[in-house]
Amino acid sequence: MNRSYEPWIRAWLILVPLIGFGSYYLMRNAWRRIRDIMQGNAGSVWDAPSVPDVAEPPSFVLYAIAAALIFTVFWAGVAKLYVKSQAPKSNP
């Protein structure tokens, strides 16, 4: 593998977990907030949504995995384009 990709891989190793966990967290909180509103417990925007007594849908984990995979494809494309654009040009 080309050493030019090393900083991109390091950044990816940091960003992918953030994307995955962040996507899961946002979906979970949106689900809790909507559930509260539908049950008439809207509360304030600054209040944390209550924890429901039912299990969270497993699709939240699938959503987080899909978001991480989509980000990986995007990141690989951007890294490839950037490294290719920075390659030394040969003048004949």
C-alpha cells in the first residue's frame, strides 16, 4: 500500500467509530423523543427524553453500521482522489 494513504487511514480509524456511535445515539434519542411526544410528555427541548420500558429496535445498530459503511466508501473515494492529485507529475 502506498504510504501516502497512511494519514487517511489513521483519520478513518478515529472517525468511523464516531460516525457509527453518533448515528446510533442520534437515532436512539430521536426515537425516545418521538415516543415521548406521542405519549403526551413533550417536555422542554432541553430535557432529556425519558427511557422507555420497551427494548430499542435492533435497526438502530444496523443504521449505525450502514452509516459507517457509507462513510467508509466516501472516505476511500476522497482519499484516493487526494492522493492521486498530489502524485508527482512527470515532465517528458
